[in-house]
Amino acid sequence: MLPRLLLLAFLCLGASLGCRADDGYRLWLKYDELPEASLRKAWQDRARGIVVEGNATPTLQTAAHELQLGLQGLLGRSVPVGAAPGGKGRIRLRVAPDPTLGREGYRISSQKNGLEITGPTDAAVLYGCFALLRQVQTGQRPEQLSLSSQPRIEYRLLNHWDNPNGTVERGYAGSSIWKWLELPDRLDPRYQDYARANASIGINGVVLNNVNASARYLTAEYLQKVAALAGVMRPYGIRVYLSVFWAAPKVIGGLPTSDPLDPKVAQWWKAKTDEIYKAIPDFGGFLVKANSEGEPGPQDYGRNHADGANMLATALGTHDGVVMWRAFVYKANSKGDRFKEAFEEFQPLDGKFSPKVLVQVKNGPIDFQAREPFHPLFGAMPRTPLVLEVQLTQEYLGFATHLVYLGPLIKECLDADTHSQGPGSTVAKVVDGTLEKHSISGIAGVANIGSDRNWTGHPVGQANWYAYGRLAWDHTLSSAAIAEEWTKMTLTREPQALASILPVLNQSRDVYVRYTTPLGLHHIMGQSIHYGPEPWLEKSARPDWTSVYYHKADAEGLGFDRTARGSNALSLYAPGARQVWSNPATCPPDYLLWFHHVGWGQQLSTGRTLWDELTTRYYTGADSVLWMQRQWEQARPALDAELHADVAARLRIQHREALWWRDACVLYFQTYAKRPIPPTLTPPTRPLAEVKELVDLYQLR
Ligand code: BDP
């Protein structure tokens, strides 16, 4: 009797604590009891027990355990694993060949006695279990449940930019979650929760370390640590990968060179690769940043990117791994337009890469700006599988302070039409391999994850991790549908609160663009740390790290002329895509200053002059943050108090900083435009000099 009472007391305490203490650790895998009794009952009838059929592999056991954990929480009663196969209300997990599902697709079907989750591999069944939990969590009913889904992209990776010393390059959520000093002896329980979260959205690979890589990861000592992490990930269908330092044969191999065509170098990589596969038989492969931003690479020896990538592919030999070679390059002393550089280096190499190589391309041609046109390499390398790289960590989007839901940004790139094989040749079809008939395909998200209790710093940063995974699995999902799923699983299913929160998520990226870089402005942020406005920046280690290089403000107007009269970067796009942007009169305003130098007094398609439109966007953008605050406030009754207060506080900072961006940019560009702020707007009350000082404060100079 006593234990029962104690349990009751614990539950009561838990329930009362539950009113305040949502620290975000559980992400979208909340599994709190469904509030609706009838819904609970409907699911309970179909979920009395879980049966694993056939060989209970570690992944199937993991799947059964997760399903049990989830259902017990959501339905508020015990759901045993291993219930009698003949019993009613059982959920059967079964690996079964199904040529219509690919390797990782699942099927959930209602049966007379319950439900069945099947798939051709145990990982597929695991994905099916998470899909079923998602149904329950988002409040769907079980009657006539029939679902099947398979991923459109094969390699769905997170890229961590984590360093051996625990720092995270461009990380804003604490330090690295990988505790290299403790590995391989101690496995932080967090690794498993990380793996659960990834598996729940179909991520099947993680690159553990920064692309600006340390050679240390390839030492025998570190490979043991990597192997320990691989052991945690394996039951979740996740493979580990490493970023490699090109000069490793010199730094840790004692060779005098890293020339990819030197037989000793090739032999070193071959032996190293064999050593890795001995420790980690399902190792995923290598990610390489070479001859970029000071990193060494094959060009140091007069070789090209294909020489380097192919040598590594040869080292992989028959091991089941791939090389992801990054196309994020721009020459150290370039005089041209940085927009064109990756294209000029990589496009001529199309057809020269070996079959195990994928070239990894950022979504846009410059560098993860709040809005970029799609990278011109998409569609222009039909004989090479291209990995789309997007950034989830908000390096250029307000760190972990600004609420910016990235679903629309990722989707905008995936949906962009390259016109490479006529209309409808979207980036998504290039990336998933269907357009150019590739047998391998990949997508990578630069992780926004750190040691903060809630993983991502900003609570809504979790939605970006979630949305990335869901789009990597199925790029045809809408970003709004994903936002709704995430919000229901993570925050609330209360209809009024949803009606307040969802527009905030869906519009947040556009709002951010408006108060930072409207009309196609780009790369005008604070130097080095990439935070806050610094449009006046004119001196840096290289011209293409300044702001004036990109906005080109002068007495006449604003914007980078990339037409034939200017850098002609537009010529890199297929005619159909180019046509959309090449005429300033018809170019969508969101991309205008990416491609055109436009006169201050020029009338835009919006009916306003450039100057008036620019200032109006800065003002409406900053004002929209107040709207976001009001919407968030309305959702308060439905949300955990602590979480609500946290986001509300961040929104206050966001508004202050939106005003900072607005005033900095409007006042600075006014020094060129020499026009008054439109009469409907209230001019900034502080002078430009005062705003400039704020940057110094943030940059800690
Ligand atoms: C830039 C980041 C830099 C990264 C680089 C990259 O500022 O820290 O190393 O991208 O992607 O945006 O390699």
C-alpha cells in the first residue's frame, strides 16, 4: 500500500511542478498525457501492448522501447512490450520486404486486432514508431489509420561545427554536447536523447566535428571516442561521419606532403580509413572543407578539388562510405565577384568526381544570408550529386536571441526553379537526385545544438532542428504544416494559442529580413561575429568581408549590379531562372538589390521609390516584432509559464535590436540618398554616431 501512496504523492508533486518546469529538454518528444479522455480511450483500445516480431535487433528493441515510453506517457497507462501475439489491441513491429518503400520507408496500418508498423529494415520500423507517436501527439484519431512514407533524400545529415576543446564555431546554445575528455569511458545520457530526437525526424547521419577540422579526430585515441559515440547512435539508425583536416598526413602522419597524387599520401589515407572502419564498421564517411578560408587543400599542390575528393573516395574503397566535398570556396586574393567563385571552380569539374563523391553546396552563393537566391551550382553540375547545405545555427539571423523559424527559408531554396532542364527543375529535384538520375543524394544542416538545457538556446530554435529533419525526409511538406506539428508536439494544442503562435513562426523569417536586409541587401552585418548592423564597414582583411563591397551605396543608388553591365553573375543561371531576375522592372523586390544597382528615386513595382520602400520595410519590420510580442502574449494562458517568459524576454531584446538595425541602416543609407524619411514614419531620435557605438559595444572592441 505504501509504495502506491508514495507513487501517488510523487505524481501529484510532479503534476504541480509540471505547471512551471518545462525546461525544454524533452524537445518535441514530450509524451505528456493527452488531455482528451475520448482520444486517450480510442488509442488505448488499439495500444494495449507491443509485439516485436522476428529477430529483435537492437534497433527494433529501441523502437519498441520508444513506442512504449511514448504511449505510456500519452495514454497514461502501462503498455507492455511482448504481450501475447493473439491479444487484442496489440501493435506489431515487423521487418518485411516492401519494394514500394525503399530502404527506410515505413507503413502503419490498422488491423482487426490493433496496428501494424512495417518496413524493409529495422530503422524503417523505428521511423514508423516515431510517426505513430507523432499522430498521437498531434491529436489525430486512430480509426482507419493508414500511413506510409519514405525519405526522398538518402543522406540526411546534421553537421556539427564542434571543436575538440568544447567550443562550437558559430554556436549560440552553450558548448559542445560532445564531452571529448570523458569519452570513451563515460557516455553522457544526453547522447542517447540526441539520437532519439534525430531519429524521430529521420536524420540518419551526424558529422561530429567542425569543417575547420582538427587533425586530432583521426588519431587512434580520438577514434576510440568516435567509436563510443557511434555505438550510442547505431540503434537509432544514425551513422557518424568526420570532417577531415586536409593536411592530416603531414600533421599526424609524419609525411612531408598532403599532395593527393602522392602515392604515400594516398596510402596514408587508405590505411587511416581501414583503421576507422575497424573501429566503426558503419562509419559514414568524410566531410571536407579544403582551400577555403585559409584551410589547406589539394590546390596547395597544384591539384584540383576532384583530385582531392577522388583520392579520398579511393581510400574508402569498398567500405560503405561517401565523401562530401564542400563547394564553399572563394579565392584569397579575388578581384571578382565572390558570388561567382564557387561556380567557376566547381562547375568545370562536373563529371570528374568519382561515384562516391557528393559536392556539398550552401543554399546561396554568398554565405547563409537571411535571404539569398539559390546557388547557381544547382542544376549546373548534372553529372555530380549535390548535397544542399543549410544553416540551422543562426549565425546571420540573430543568434539565439531572435525568433526566426527557418522552415520558409529552407523551403524557398528547395522550391526554387533552376530551369536547368526546363521549368520545374527545382533545387529539391536536383538534390534528391530525381532530376539528374543520381543514385545517391544528400542534405546537410549545420546544427544549432549545444549544451544548454533546452539544446538550442532560443526555445523556438528547436523548431529549426525539427523542420530541417522533416524537410530532409520529405521536401514536399509545407513549412507551415511542419510549424504546426512542432508547435502541437512542443508547446500546445490549444486552438486559440495555436492561432496566435503559428503566424508568428510563419512570418518570422520575413520580419527578420525586413528589419535587417530588405529588398535583397546582404552581408551588411557586424564584422567577424556577424551580429547586428555594420553597413558602414569598409575595411577588413579582405574586401569581400566588408559591407560596402555588397551594398555599393553611392549618390545614385544602392545594390550590386550583377547584370551584364556589372559582374554578370546572372549569366551563371539557366535562361529561365536568369530571366526572373535580370530586369530591374520585373525582378521580385525581395531579390532586387542582389542583382541591380537601383537609383534612390527609382519607382519600384510596389509603387514607392527605392528610398521610400527601403525605409518603409525597415520600419514595418521593426514594428512587426511588436506584433510578434502581442501574439505571443495572447498565447500565454496555454503555455508553460517559464517558457513563455523566456521567449517574451527574448522578443523584447529582438525589438530593441530591430530598432538598432533600422536606425543604423536608415541613417547610414540616408547619408548617400540625401532624402527625408517618408512623412508617415517617425525619424530615428538618435544620430548615426550613437548607433555606430552600439556595434563597438557588441564586438567587444
Ligand atoms: C561562415 C562562417 C565560418 C565557417 C564558414 C564555413 O562564418 O565560421 O567556417 O562559413 O561554412 O559562414 O566554412
